[in-house]
Amino acid sequence: MPLMQETRLSFEEVKPLIGARVQADKLALLSGAHTADVMELLEQRGVLVFPQADLSEEELISFTGTLGDYASDASDGSATRISIDPATSSNADFTRVSFFWHFDGYMNEVPIRGSIMCAKVLSSSGGITEFCNTYAAWDELPEERKRQISGLKAVHSHAAAAMSLEPEPSHERFREWLTVKNGTLPLVWTHRSGRKSLVIGNTAAGIVGMDPMEGMELLVWLRDWATRERFRYSHEWSVGDMVMWDNTGTLHRVTPYPADSGRLMLRTKLAGEEPIV
Ligand SMILES: [Fe+2]
């Protein structure tokens, strides 16, 4: 129908198994005209890039609200400032664990659906955000591996992620990390849609009921598999770019950059819709 044609989202696939580059008018995005298409494309492609979308903080929040429930980190509803510079972010230490593959919110009963991030200031080195498609990684697993991991659960802990940056913490520091709740999550998420994805990342500390080293070896194998080139997209930012990712079917990380580089991203989150089962 002509009306449908007018509101169709224009996009191109970035790689066969992940990513889409979306061309859309800012006003149309903010009006909600593309909401259904954006959410469908996000489910299919894992990562959506809106080159040079150039949204202000208010516009980013408004756009997020057109897609679902905006889950703000701040009591005043502002967007989150992502920085590893303690002078800019009170959460800088926590943010540095994003140098390693993870998904957001393992500790929440319902992890966030997705995130939307806008580049405001870039680092002159590093700072590339990478994503991998954990639906595709599951789909292509050898059948024997699928049988092996179906039904297994992993223990997730912030401490496991933090140890990768600070391998010999003081006991006090370690106990601080443990104040972030642990989680026990299935390795394979069977979504309401019937699709399956892998649930792994730097917070996975071990496999329930398995020898610690065997469990670690399995987690390393799965991370190595899921982050292979064919499942992965690396976004080299330009100021003004907006990138949205499906937190329920991807992992992400950022390549390290200097804390004093000035790099600043604005990020909003979409509230989750289903628990990991
Ligand atoms: Fe993250």
C-alpha cells in the first residue's frame, strides 16, 4: 500500500549475519513512524547503525520512548554519560569492564531489551565498539555442542569481570564487587519467539555442577566461537553516529582507549520484556 511504502525504513545489511545501516530522516524517527520496522530489524540484525543521526540528548530520550519503555539509569531521566574518566563519570571503574565481551544486566531478572548510544566525543585511539550475534552463534554450533550445553547453567558475577582488569584486588575491593548480585543463567536462552541465543560473556565465572577448569574451558570455547569474524561487527565511530543493539541476542565490548581521551557517549536503555530461560 502506498502509505506503507512511505514509512518503510531504508537500510542495507552490513555483514551477512549481523548489522544493518539505516538511512532515516530524523523527524520521521522521532515521530515514531518507523517504530515497528526498527524493532523488527533489530531482532533480525542485532545491531542497527544510524550514521550521523546527530541526535541531542532530548532527541535520544524521545526516540527511545517511541520504541518501548525507556529504562533510565538516572532519577531525573537523563541519558547515561559513558566515560571511563573519573572526572566525567562516577561509574568510570565499572565502565572499564566493558573492554571485554559481555551483555548488560545479567543481574536483573529481566535484562534490558537493548541500548541506544550516540557518539559525542571520540578518542584519538581505540574506542571501537564491537558486537557479535549470539543467535547466529547458536544456530551454527555443531549439533554435538548444542546437545552438550543445552540444560547447562553458568554462574555470572561482576567480580569475574572485574578480575580481568584487576587480577589481584584487596579483599576489601573484592567484597565491594560482590555487592553486585550474582546470577545463575542458562547457557542457552530459548526466547518466546522460539529462537535461541547463547548467554555468555565476561561475567560468566563457571558452569554449575562442572569441574572449575572444565567449566572455564567450555566458556572460553563458547566465547571464542561466538566472537568469530563471521558473527562480529566492529563499529568505528564518527561523531553524531547512533548505534542501537539488541542486548538479548548480542554481546558487545569496546576496544581500550585512554581514560583522559575525552571520549563521551550518551546512552539510553530500552526496558526488557522477557527473562532468560
Ligand atoms: Fe555494556
